[in-house]
Amino acid sequence: MHDWSDENRRRILSHITSAMEKGYSKLLLEDHIVPDQNAGARETLLDMTVVVWCPGIERTRRQWTELLQSVGLVIRNFWLPEGHAKGVIEAELLDARGI
């Protein structure tokens, strides 16, 4: 997902969410998860590289949360091994109450 603009990410994710079923479906994304604060040199340089070569960015936890909420998903967990910039984001459809 990091190689795409926000507009294209939302379009891709909207197609996925339209095929999901509440209480049954889960979305698992493997991607870079940058710390909200004090990102290391590796994450920072990777983000700058993606910005230069692609229309995308590397996202922080907060940015992932905002993106997925904008298409009706809620993050249930970030699976990120200690010391790694790449992990798995587990998300489900929001219910009518926004939970």
C-alpha cells in the first residue's frame, strides 16, 4: 500500500471493504509501520525514498488508523516484531456504532 497515493489507497481499500462481511471478515496488511514519534534513520530514509520514487509514503500507526477508518475499518492490532519496521495490521469492518 505504500506505493499508492491516498486517493488510490482509498479506492483499493473501498473495493476490499465492499467484499467484506461484518463479524466474519478480517483484513491483514503487511506493510511498514513507522513509530508515531522518534522514528529511526531506517524508517525515515525509506519514507523519503518512497516519496521521491512513488506517489506514496510510509505511514505511522496514527496515519494507518486514520486511513483505515476513512474507509470504514477499525484496526484491531498491529503485529510488529520488536526492532522491525515492517509488520502486519489487522483490521475489521466498523459496526453501525463506529466500533
